[in-house]
Amino acid sequence: MSEATETVRYPAVVLVTGAAGGMGAGHARALAARGVHVCAADVADTGPVVAEIRAAGGSASGHALDVTDPAAWARVVEEIHAARGELGGLVNNAGISRRLDFLDTPDDVWELVLRINLFGPFYGMKAVAGLMRDSGGGSIVNISSISGQIGYFSPAYSSSKWGLTGLSKSAAGNFAKWGIRVNSVHPGLVDTPLLDGADAFVESAVASIPAGRTARPEEVTDVVLHLLSDRSTYMTGSEVTVDGGLVSNGLYHRITADSGGASSGR
Ligand SMILES: NC(=O)c1ccc[n+]([C@@H]2O[C@H](COP(=O)([O-])OP(=O)(O)OC[C@H]3O[C@@H](n4cnc5c(N)ncnc54)[C@H](O)[C@@H]3O)[C@@H](O)[C@H]2O)c1
């Protein structure tokens, strides 16, 4: 029997925001390892990630980008057009979290979180759509969160991620005619610097996660890769939850743990 050989295809050029660190850097490294030219964009310095990718034999360029600035988006897309001539993927990964109760959320924090987590992907999709259309289509992956699927105590973060869930579906409908797919990814708790300083929160949350642990960043990267690849050509407007079962089963997982075991048989 002959061995099955499967080739997964990716776009030639993919733009990743928030690529200087955390999961964005992981997505960038993984894409480059698969032969993709990665446009690594961030407000922070992308130099180290780009150098690391090049040292490993990959192809990458660094782009200074504050996702809240539409003019900066236009400049970055022009840089990509001039240097590569095409763009087949965008990962709207840049995001911030401010874990604050409703009444403790100052107006400026509310505005900042929405500007980065929701306005950013809106400006980004607007900026790349023309080049992606002219490149023959593509795939946009918006990194939302389970906070964009359930009630979450921190209103700015939750609203920004719920907004991104809806924005993704709206864009999926708008861009389908150009062969551009748009999906949202909803990680639960992932072990990155975003969780720094939240040890008690994380420890308590893990008790509700059926998988019994936080996610490794690579487990989210695998889903991003899938959505960018030709293995997901019929997926658009989808929400992909990557949370170790927290949203679907967290409540009963916690209840059964607190009551000292699984079902009593009734
Ligand atoms: N870590 C988690 O548990 C978790 C869970 C669910 C969703 N997410 C989401 O995943 C994404 C990545 O999170 P992470 O954990 O890797 O975070 P991180 O803090 O490690 O990295 C975020 C990156 O975004 C960049 N960034 C921040 N503001 C920016 C701006 N205005 N313009 C451009 N870049 C900017 C930062 O410089 C940083 O490199 C975020 O959208 C986050 O909301 C994270």
C-alpha cells in the first residue's frame, strides 16, 4: 500500500499583527517554517523575531504598525504591495487585556481596548481587502477570545472581542465574492505574557477547564495555520473555539469537581 502524501498549501505572503511577542510571534515563526513570507507588524520592535526567522532560513519583513491608525495600515499595505506584489493572509492578532470590573473601568481604558482590539481589525481588513482581492483571494483570521462568546467580567475586553466576533461574520459575507474567507478564533486561557500578573485568576480558572490546564501557544497557532491553509477552503464566518472545553463544559466540570466527583447516577 502506498503511503499517503499530503501537501498543505499556504498563501505566499501573510501579514501578522502583534508579531513582536506572545502568540503573534509564534504564528509568524510557524508560517515562515512552512515557506510563507511573513510580514511581522507591531508597535513593539519586530526586529528580533524577523532576525530569528531569517536565521532559521525563513523569509520575513518587519513593519511598524499601530493597529489603531488607519494611515499606518495604508502605509504597511503599500510596503507589502511594493515589496511582494501580493497578500494572501492577514492574522489580526494584536490585542490588549485590561482585567477590570465594570465600575472600575475608566472611560479611557474602555476606549483604548476597543480601539486596539476592535477598531484595529476593522481598519486592517479595510486596508488589505483590495490587495487580497487582486491577489486572487485569501484568508483573514481574527483572534477574538472566549470572552467574545460568553459573559466576561471585564466589559472593555469582552465587548471588544464580542465586537470582533460580529465584525468577522460581517466581513466574511462582504468579502466572499472576492474569495476572501474570514474566520474568528476564540482561545481560552493561553500561556503568554498577556496573563502576566494574573496568577490567582489563572489558578482559579483552571479549575473550570475540563482539559485541566491552560493552552500552549502552539495549540492556537495550529488552528490559525489551518484557517490560513487550503485545508479550510469551505470555512468562512466560523467561530473556532480553542479552550480545552471551558465554554462548552466548564460549568459542569466545576460543579462535579466541587461536589466531590462525577455523576451520582441520577
Ligand atoms: N493569552 C491569552 O490567554 C489569550 C486568550 C484569548 C485571546 N487572546 C488574544 O490573543 C491575541 C494575542 O495575545 P497574546 O496573549 O499573545 O498577547 P501579548 O500581550 O503576548 O502580545 C500582544 C502583542 O500585540 C502588540 N500590540 C499591542 N497593542 C498594539 C497596537 N496598538 N498595534 C500593534 N500591535 C500591538 C504587543 O506589542 C504584543 O506584541 C490578543 O488579541 C489576545 O486578546 C489571548
